[in-house]
Amino acid sequence: MSLLPMTAAHWPAVRAIYAEGLATGQATFATELPTWDAWDAGHLPACRLVAAADDAPDQLRGWAALSPVSSRCVYGGVAEVSIYIAAAARGQGVGRALLAALVAESERQGLWTLQAGIFPENAASVRLHEAAGFRLVGRRERIGQLRGHWRDTLLLERRSATVGTTDTLSA
């Protein structure tokens, strides 16, 4: 497996993997697939990765990307994680490799906090994030509706040990 920067050319495969996640009802509040332009506009350009099969580079096993959490400059170093693994590749270490690479890239880009909102029922995603150094911050009860049902999310975050560790403001 190779981890590569995501490009627009990957979009059909990325979209297909995203569709598999939507179909589970356990991955996102989204119910419709976005266009490339909409997806592209909502994600940071530098922190987008795909996992490609070495024997079939056009077959993606998963993808990960970051979205800004706010347009306010004070939150410029905080981003939200999206990570989706193809159904056929789950449980094979793809998520672990993608998330580790995404964390490393986020730190190269100067981000100090990554957060993830995960449905409590998505135990595999919670375990994956915890293994990558995320900690549970809290539970947001009945935060949104999916298909007519109120859903909770767990809020997890990972603080960088190298970015944003010192106060850079001078007196």
C-alpha cells in the first residue's frame, strides 16, 4: 500500500469509498454525496491523503482529509478529521497508516489540534483515533438528526506534542 497526496483525479474512487461510509449510517450526518467542487472547497488543500493498493494503484483502500473547524483566525491551527476506509480494506491497518500520516502532515502544516466527531456506535473509528493519540473530550447528546433520528457524537481531540507547545506571544 502506498500513501499519496489526494488529487482531483482520485475523486471518483474517494467518492465511492465515501458512499460506502454514508450507506452504513454510522460514519457521518451527511446523506448525499458532494460534488468534487463542494468537497474541495470544504477541506484543507495540504492535508489530503489516499491509500492506494501497490498492485493496483487506481484502486484506493481509503482516504483521509482535514477540514477547518472555523473561519476565525484564532482557530487556524485546529482541524477536523475525516477518514474513510473501503469496506473491502477494513481491519487491514489502512486506517492506522492513513491517520498516522495525516497527523504527521498536519504538524508539518502547523496545526496543533485535530478533532473528530464520531458516532458512539462506530467503535472501530473510536478505537482507531484513540490508538493515534486522540482522547475523549466529551459526548454531544442529540447534536443532530440523521434520517429522522437524534444522534449523539463523541468529540475526540489530539493535541500536537510539537506544534503550539510554547506561548509565542511576547509581553
